[in-house]
Amino acid sequence: MQIDNFFKKHDLALTGKTLVVAVSGGPDSLALLDLLYELKSRYQFNLIAAHLDHKLRSDSFKEENVISKYSQGKDIKVVNGYWPPKEHPNVGIEAAARKYRYHFLVQVLQENHGDYLLTAHHVDDLLENILLKFIRSGNPGEMNSLHAISSVNGFTLLRPLLTQKKADLLLYDQKKGIQYIIDETNNDDDTLRNRLRHHVVPLLKQENPQIIQNAIRFNEQVSLLTKLASQNFARIKRPEKYLGFAYRLRKDELKELTQGEQAAFWQNFIWETWHQRVNKYLANYTLLSYQDYFYLFKDLPTLSTPKKVHLDHEFAFGQRHFFLSLTEHLSHRLIGKFFAPASANFSVGSIKTGTKLLLKNGDHVKSKKKFAESGIPNILRPYCLTIYDNNNVVFVEQTYCYQKIAAKQKCYFLYEDN
């Protein structure tokens, strides 16, 4: 089993790098750790075994022991972590465990200046994942979520065993005399993955011994089609960040796409932006069509309470930071400018319901009309920064600025402090 071929095939440098390996104490991850250790002297890289004890079994301490025993005298740094039982949820334990595990692994990467994170996913895992996601969503993107090379929190994630069979890894451990722990909970049928592993996959292999190769072919073909789709979508203008948490795109940009293609565009954008696979209904993301724009967002942030602000002092609103100044600052992003008295007493917050805005001719207009003219949907209006001079609105982000310019007024600049 030549693992260095994986790095050569993908043109991944090894010399002088720091490799963090997710090691559970099971046969797959210890085989991966040993395969990498065999290359260590040749390429002179740092090897770290990162192990998280999920504290889900009374005998889970045995995993740490077997990893420690294997690594002894081998110049392999072992980093152990623990998932506190008090943080275990009552439902969704599998998803929560995965989330905590990757949080731990990223932390190990950060603390040790790691270059690559490696996991021991193999082709049997790939087949199970395809079947699992087919049952749950039928979304090809989710079914194809395991890749040889991907990323996690900005770090390169490698799965060099993705074309290897589980049986071959077990044989490797046997030949090398590597001791490992078998997670007895894998024998239970309480999870869908285990039921597929115990009952469905053996039947499929019996029907077609080449189904493993078919899984690899599916992975490669869907990856290719996804890449081609991404290249096509890249020709479309990217949605712009809006109000710090949403994205906005003019409808004209997607007018040549069918409704199904538009859904695929947003699925691709969500993957690139949040690294999450979603179906055509976009899961827990909200896509709004209003006036000439599409708006996309995941979660609405907590609304900020009104607060007084002072010139050239940073203040927060929503998830963003701003400052007001009488001076132009070319190094900062200008949000807008407006006129107000030199003695203005500024405060900031959300627009108040029913607020009327003063026009240049002395008339007033309801704020909702100005929002509509700007193409801003009702749900996002409270997140547009509003500036008051006492109780008078002098500025509403992307919507309005005070228009009665008089003597002794000054021009104020609003900047976002990135």
C-alpha cells in the first residue's frame, strides 16, 4: 500500500510539513498513522496523532492507551482531547460528536501550525456515505461529500485512503502487528449507518462485487460535474455582502437561467460561502425575491439596542463596526455621508416603525416607501443602520440621508471599520 503515491498524484509537498492525523484507536486510523510514519524519515515531516475521547463508552480510555503504546519511541506527538459528557445532547448525538471532533482537530491544527489534516476514510465509508445521503436527501452534492482533498476552516483536509478497502486496511494491521480497538457500538443497529453496513452493503456486494469501484466512479463523475457547474456559475456576478450577514444579487444576473438552474446556483453559492450542502429548498437558508433583487441569508442577528455615539469612536451595530467622522478616511469603506448641525447629538439603532423622513422640499415621506424604492425587503429593514440627531433621522443606510442643508451644518462621513 503506497500512500506516497497519493501525495505525488495530487502534487502535495511533504518535506518539512506538519501532518495532523485524526486517530480514533481503531484499525483504519492506526493503519493510516503507520503508513505515514513509514514515510516520515524519507520526507522529514512532523507527525501528530490527534485523538478525541468522546466519553460515550465506559471503556473509551482504552483508545488513548493503544495510541500511546503505538506511538511510544516513534517521534509521533500525541494530542488527546475529551468531549465533556455534560455537553452531550439528548438528541442528534452523532452530528454533535462530529462537530465537536472537527472543532478539536482544527484547534490542534491551529496550535501546532499544521499544514494538513488527514482522516482514514476508506472506500467502504464512501459507499456507505452515498447510500446514507441518498436515503436522507437524494442530493448528489451531499452524497458526494467525501473527497480526497477538501478543506475545513481554511485547512487542507486529506483522505488518502479513499480508494482503499476496509479489508485491505485490516490485513495491513495484521501483517504489521498493529494493535487496535474495536468500537463495540459499531455492532449495534441503532443508527442508520450501522444498519446499512451490516445488512444493505453486504447484499449489494453480493449482487455486484464491483460496487466498490462504482462508488469510486460515482465520486469522480459527480466531482467532475460539480466542478463544471462551478466554472459555469463563476461567470455570473457573485452576490455582494449585504448588511454584514446577508447577500444580495440583481435578478438580471440570473435571468438566463431556468428555475432549476437558479436553485443550483444558490446551492453552489451556499457551498462556496458556508461550506454546507443543501437541497433545492436551501435547507435553513432564506432566499427572498424583492423588487429587482434576490436576498440570501442564514440567520438573522440579534438587533442592537439604541446607543449614543461620538465622532471618531468605533461603535457596533449588528455584526459590524462603524465610526462617524468629519474627516475623509480613504483607507476605510465609506457607507454614506450626510449633513447635520455641528452640535449634533448622535445616536444609532434600527428605524422605528412608522417613522417619517424629511424631504428637501419640506414634505415628509414614510420610511417604508423609501425602503421599497431602494429594494430592501421588510425583514431586513431593521438591520439598516439608522442615525438620529436627538429624535430626528438624519441617515438610513442605503436608503436616506437628511436633505435640508442649512448654514452651519457640517458633512459627516460614516465608515465601516473592517
